[in-house]
Amino acid sequence: MRIQWRRAALTSVAAAALVLGAAPAFAKDIVIHAGRLIDGVSKAPRAEVSILIHDDRITGVQAGYVTPAGAEVIDLKSGTVLPGLIDTHDHIAAGFHKGDPIRNAVTITSYDTAIESTNYARATLLAGFTSVRDVGGETGVTVALKKAVNAGTIPGPRIWTSGGAIGPTGGHGDSANGLDPDLDHPHWKDNLADSPESARRAVRTLHRQGVDLIKIMPSGGVMSIGDDPNHQLMADDEIRAVIETAHALGMKVAAHAHGKLAIDKAAALGVDSIEHGSFADAESYRIMKAHGTYFVPTMLVGARVYDRAKTHPEQLNPSTAEKALKVVPVMVKNLHDAYAAGVKIAFGTDTFGMSAHGENAQEFALMVKAGMSPSDAITAATASAADLIGDAQDIGSIQAGRYADIIAVDGDPLADVTTLERVGFVMKGGTVYKVGGKPVTP
């Protein structure tokens, strides 16, 4: 892919902003000449298209190659252009440190996490993911990271964060699981909910702290110590209290759920998405379709945890390897069956360090291997992901009025979906961060 620039002179204010990675403060017009366009709106790609951009928004998409007077021209005629990709299940501030995870749990501080997260955000953006839904992290860190990205202080994707997940004592989100009972951090108990009243308070507190959505832990998990993924660990009235309170505050709810009972109850009670959903069945799919519930399959983390359990179980928490060997093999069949049943699917990787931040696009090949068409896998990471987040008017497609979040690859991802693992061009909000496969300073 070639790129041609016609730049205006930078003012001193804009130049100062660029030092911090902020977008330029002056108005600009850009036109992208796209050889092929997958726009996130129509099923069929379009050929020889011009995308018109003013500042951070798309103003039009026209057939043929047009060049408005005074506009910068970005020549992507040899590539395939797509909307910026969206990962709806990320842990943007989390990095899995090799070695004993229990030691890491009691030695890595929030300060370490905050500093490391800036590199994770940049890597994710450069991989072509211009938006992420962060579903489970230290609330103060992820909210601060979101604010820093929005302010242009650091480069990164648009972030919708849940902050800390809400779950029961001893459940998947209880950081004290498996540790000496005398060990404690004050924030470990912040989001533990063992009654409807404590669940409502947790939601309202998180909302006050600046989160965008709520995540709950109605079932056990794989990466935690001692809990069973098949068990429903939150009571129905606790789940209902979270959903009603969150929805009243205009926030969506994502439910970590592996076991069928937790999946069915959470979907029936009105959660917006089921994360993982490993042991769902035909009845689960019927419930999810009836309630419009999205399914976020997180195949990449499953593949990586399974490999680690087979080769280096000592690098996992106690009980995790055993659980992974039982849970992960059913995930491929579950995605196949959910897709065949017509359940709405959104792209999510569960990136927290089992795979590196920036490797998110490896999820596509796993989705296709499970039976999804490349076109539908791309839709899951664009239009469907935007719909799940609740911001389809801004992200997830290339059409007038949306943010100019645009990527490009060499080749045809509809023929070889792994092409999306090699994004060569990244624009977010009209600002270019990667050209010819190399990062650039905006």
C-alpha cells in the first residue's frame, strides 16, 4: 500500500500536542482512495471507492476515485480497507507475567499495571483495533487509561471499561481465592456482592467511578483457583439487581458464564452479552435469541490456556490446568452451534497476557475454523461489536457521520482471514498511526 500526503504547516500549539501524542488541533480534509472496501454495512465488498473525511469524522463514501480540492490524499488502491476493528472482551491493562501467578498476584502493584497498560493500549491500536470493551480490570487504572486516550495523552483504542467485575465471595472474581486468608488488599472486596443490596451498591459505586458498563461473574471460571465453571455462583436475585440497576443508569451488562445454568439464567434475566458461554446448548441459544443476547466466544484465550495447560501447567494457578483441559475443547463446538442457531455473535479475545496485546486478530482464524464465514467473523468485529457496545452511530462501519476509524491490509481477508493479523494502515479519528506496516508519529 502506498500513501501520499499533503500536509498543512503545524501551528506551535498543534506541535506541542503532538509531543504528547494528541491529534492535531487544526481542521483538515482527507480522502482515502480504497481499492477494495469492506464497509461494515453491506455484505459484498466495493471496488474503487473514495472515503471523504473532515477532521475526525467520515463525511461521505463515493464510487470512484475523487479528490476534493485541498484534501490530503491517502492512496490505498492496492489494499483492502475496513472499519477499525473492535474487541469486545479485552483486559487492556492486564499482562500475564511468566512464572508463578500467585507470586504475581501479591507483588505487582496498581502502579505497575498503570504504566504497563500504556504499552498495551498502543500495541492494540497499532494492530488495527481502534475500539475495545475492557471487561474486568482495576477500576482506577482502566478509567484513567480511558481518559488519557480520550485526551490524546497516549495513543490507544477507544475504551469502554467495566472496571472491576462484580461477583460473589469465593467466585471467579474474588482475588483472595487460594491465598493465605490473612493476606488482603482493601480493594479486593470492593465488588464482592452477596446480596441484592450489595450488588446494587457495587453497580452504583462503579458508575460513580466512571465505568461505562458492568461485568458480572455468575459462574465459576477457568483461570481462578478452586471454583467450578459449571456452577452458578451468583443467586438469581443478585443477578437481577445488577441488571436492573445498571440498565437504569444506562449501562449494559456483560456476564462471564461457562456453565449452562448460569448462561440460561443470566440471559433470561436480561444481560446484554454472555462471555465464553462454554457449556451452552440448544435451549441456551433459544433463550439468548429470544432476549437479543450477544455471545462473545473468546476463542483465542481458550486456545492459549489449553496449550499452556498441556505444556507448562506450572505457569497456571492451581486447578486451572485441570479445568482448562475440560472446558476449552467444548468451546469450538459451542461457537459452531451458536452460529448455526443464529445467535448474535460479537468478537472478543479475552486478551490479558495469555496472548500478547496486539495479537487480537488471531481470533479471526479460530472463529472461521469453528465454522463462521470470514465475512461474518469480520462483521462480529465491526458492526455487531459496535451494536453490542451501544455506539453503532460512531464506530463499526465506514459511512457518513462515523468516526474516521479506518484500517487497511494487503490482500483479501474474505479469502484469507489471517490477513487481518498483518494490518498495514491504521487511522483513528482521522489521525494516522501506522503506514506501510510501520508506526508513525501523528
